[in-house]
Amino acid sequence: MAELGHRVIGLDVDAQRVAALSAARPPFHEPGFAELLTRTVASGRLTFTTDYADLAGADVHFLALGTPQRADGLGADLGMIESALDSLVPLLAARGGARTLIAGKSTVPVGTARRLHARVAGIAGATVVWNPEFLREGFAVSDTLRPDRLVYGLADPAGAEAEHEVALLDRVYAPMLATSIPRKVYSLESAELVKVSANSFLATKISFINAISELCDITGADVADVAEAIGMDDRIGRKFLRAGVGFGGGCLPKDLRGLISRAGELGAVDSFAFLRDIDAINTGRREYMLRRARAALGDSLEGRRVAVLGAAFKPDTDDVRDSPALDIAVRLVGEGADVSITDPAALANVRARFPSLHAIEDVEEALAGAELVLLLTEWPLYRELDPARAGTLVAARRLIDGRNVLDLAAWRRAGWDASGLGRR
Ligand code: UGA
């Protein structure tokens, strides 16, 4: 938003994070973000604080807090949003009736925004709107500055206040709207549901193709062929049909479970039962990979050397939340395997969570002596590995490509027993 020309103050309760951001040091790995942060901090338009009082003059407060899965596994933990709103209320009341928007960006169970809206209803000039965020990690900068669409959720899209609310959000996004990015005005509930529906639909596509890939393994069909040809039908589309060890990260798994749980609360249990299967197919992929690893090594993993390429939940991020790669690595260790895991960005996070895992920076070092290599996050670095060179490092040329990105024929020509998931 500072890049769009606005004066922005970012607040976080974590003083260390605020200090790092103020010094233009990104607290996570995200392509293009360091440059953007440096530029906007240097411009003076972007500052950071831990003190809510510094936000007093703002026209719009964006709530971009995490809504993690609750510890009981049911629904989202809204504690951070609630406490941020509690802290904002005195500031809103002190604005003397000046129009102030609280714009939610976080992914929340449908109905949350209406409840938050009711909490500020008595404060003159203050309103809650919902403005979901659709960025992907790894593409955060471009997705944010050039999104497919902007969605504004309003308490009453046909009401007297709607015009002012839309005008204020339009001022925020003016440079983007000038480039014809579609902007849709809906109710609060529709806006909330757009976000969770999109993520659950994407999750459904992935689990669907993963189920098909299991049939490919049984029958000798190739899932890449099936995905390619069904994707040529515009109604289906090519994207999110890459079979492999499944989806992870802080969004798809959590949002899927959040939708199941919220639908249940709202009385639509039966219609959402299929999403439990989508989740089960996805987590089943990790077990499937373990079965394949066991089979490759003659049924027992005890004492066997396994190299795991990739720890992040996907490339171009250091995020290991619900990462299939890391989960599989930890389970291999649980079965007695001697595992080396490598990743170009995520090893600090791996070490913080699993200090006992053998985390190795250098790919060649990770491959050394391996009896089985598993590619679990498709970083370009691993896609470009030279099979002949890699073959000189390992103890046995066995490879399972858990992301279906390698040219298996080339690896086989170099003497590898190489397979994918659902590939010929
Ligand atoms: C996802 C959505 O794509 C974003 O639109 C959304 O804004 C974001 O969640 C969010 O809710 O904040 P993200 O979690 O960053 O973005 O990552 P994705 O690119 O969606 O990938 C999710 C997982 O699916 C990864 O583990 C990836 O490896 C896996 N995946 C993706 C597949 O297994 N197959 C595919 O064909 C595509």
C-alpha cells in the first residue's frame, strides 16, 4: 500500500519483528519483498510501530492478522483479530465521527465480519468491511500489486453508507483500479465465503488429481497425460492439477477444515462431508509416499539412509507450516530411517521445529551416501540436478519424485531406478 503511494503504518505486537521491518529486514523469505520493503521504507511512506496510539489518525485500518487453526482442530482461532479490534476501539471513538474503515483481510469463518461490524456499530463514523486477500506465497508481491480481482464486502451494499465505503476503498486501490483490475462489491458474508470457497475449491482440484494418480499407479496410466488433457477443457482449467504429495501451508489445509467446521455449525453437515474426504486424500498422500519409500527399500526403513530434497510446503518460501515434505521427513525418522533434509530457504525453520532432524544446506552433501532420494518440494535447484553427477554421490540410485517435476527418462538413462507418483 505504501508502494501505491499511501502513508502506511504497520503495527505488530512483536517488537523484534517491528525493529527488523523498520530496518527494512524482511522477517521471511519471499521473492521481491526485500526490494519492495527497502524502497517503501526509504521513501518514508512506510513505518512500523508496536503502539496503537500511533494509528490514531488513520482513515483505514487493515486487519491482516493470522487466524490459525484452533488447537482442538475445530475452526479458526480469532483471538488475534478480537484483540486487535479491542485495541482499535478507543482510537475509533476518539475520531469524533470522522469516517474510518476497519477492513478485514484475514480469512475468517463466515459470519465473523458481521459480528465485528456489530461491535463498532455504536461508534460514529466507524464501519467494518471485508476485503479478502488472495495472494500466494512465493508470488506475494505480484499477486498483491496485480490481483485477479478486488472484493469489497459491505454490511449493506445497497445502503446509504455503501457509496462512502466503496469510495474510501477505491481511493486506497486507485492505482490498481486504473489498470482495470475487476472490483466486486458484495455483502460481508459473500466476501468471507469467496475466500474460503476459493481455497477449498483449489484443495479439491489437487485431491481429485491425486486420487486419479493413485489409479494411474495401479493401471499404468500417466497422471500428467490425464491432467494435461482434462485441463485443456476451459471448464476444468490446467492449473492446480499437479499430482504429488499433496497440499500444505498455512492456508489450504486450515481453510478446508475451517469451512467443514463452520458448515457443520450452520447445519450443512452432509453437504460438506466430501471436504473431509478431500482432506483425508491429502493427508493420505503422505502415508502413500511412506509406503512407496518402504517398498523401494524392501519394507523396512530402519537404519536406511534417505535424502529428502525440500522442506518448505512449496518452492519460493521458507514456510514449513503443514509442509508435506517436512511431515514425511519426520515420519521417516520415526520409522528409524537416517534422514538428511535439505532446502534452499527453510532450514532455519526446520531446525527451530525439529532440532534433531539432520538439516543440511548443501544438496550434494545431503545426497551423499543416500540409498533413496525423495524429491518433496520442487525448488528449481532440484529440477536442474544432473542425474549423472547425483549418481556419483549416492549409495544407490533410487529416486521417487514426489512432485512429478523431473524428467524420469533422463534419470533412468543415467542408471536410476526413478519413479513419480502416478507417472509411467
Ligand atoms: C493459497 C491460495 O493459492 C491463495 O490464493 C490464497 O490467497 C492463499 O492460499 C491464502 O489463503 O492466503 P498458498 O498457500 O501460498 O496460497 O500456496 P498455493 O500455491 O495455493 O499452494 C498450496 C499447496 O498446494 C502447496 O503445498 C502446493 O505444493 C500444493 N499444490 C498446488 C499441489 O500439490 N498441486 C498443484 O497443482 C498446486
